[in-house]
Amino acid sequence: MNGELYTLIAMAARYWFCALMVLIAFRAWRITVVDNRRAALLRAWSPETGCIGEFVINPGRTKRQLSVPVPREGVLGSSRRADVRVSGKDVARFHLTLEQREGGLLVRPCGKNRAVLNEAHTGDMLFMRDGDTLTIGKTKLLLVVFDPEPADEPADDFADDVLWGDEPESGQRSRGSRDDLEDFEDELWPDE
């Protein structure tokens, strides 16, 4: 191969690979921008993703209701590191912990901090349901659960009997059995 031809091919390959690197960097930047826009749109559509509800701060005191999302578990306080941030003179940096339980939210004050549930109950552990208020100093927080569990649902007796009832005795048919399917198992799996 001629030396001039080799130099020409090497120079063309250098420019080709530089253009390819610029194209890859541009496409990566473009994909990142599109993904960030898509993520911002999803966050705008569902800001409460992963949350069980929200606390309405000082309900009824202002025209515009302020609310903060409530995660499945976390810490409520005035610190920037708190999962649920509530500003107030009476709210400690890490005031209480929150934990979702069946039927509501378990609240535990941290250290010597205090919280009052429905203006009556105080203690080491408080259990909040949809519509309960939690008072921390002068700040009131109304719990609004997005998907509350209905109270006192009528039970399906047949499903309870099938799931939790006794096994039928030999020779006794269970509720819901059909006569026309009695020999169906023998047709599928005959004894060999």
C-alpha cells in the first residue's frame, strides 16, 4: 500500500470516528432530555406516587389548603431531611415517625416530643384513621387517606365457609358441587 494512500485513509478514519463520537454524545444528551421531560410529566400527573394519603395543614384556617404527601413510612419534622416536612415553631426537626398499618397510620413521637390525636389522646403510640386530626403545638394536621378501607363490609358467607369452614365429611357434598362433574376426573385420569 502506498504511503500517501495510507495517510489519506487514516485521516478519513480519524474524522469519521470523531463525527461518530459527536453523534453518540448528541443522541445521549437528547435521550436524557426526553427522559427528564417524561419524568417531570409523570411527577406532575401523580405527585403522590408511593403515598397513602396527605396531611392537610391547619384545615379551615386559610382559604388555600396546604397539604403534604404522607409516605407509607417515614419521619415527620421541620428538617429538610424529614420525609414529611412541616414548618412550625412547635415542630421538632424529627418530631415523629409514621408507619402504615392495616386500616390506618401508626404514629410514634420521637424522644420527648408530643402529639395529640383528635384533641384528646396522647401517648407513645397513636393510631390514625382517615379523617383524624393530629395536633403538634399550634399546627393541626388532618389525615386524608387516598384509598381508605371500608368499615364493616358484609362478609360473603359462602366464601368464609369454603376458606375457613370444616372439610366436608365423607359422603357429604360440599356446597357448590355439581353432579354432572362427578365422574369428570375419572375420564381425564383413568387408573392404569
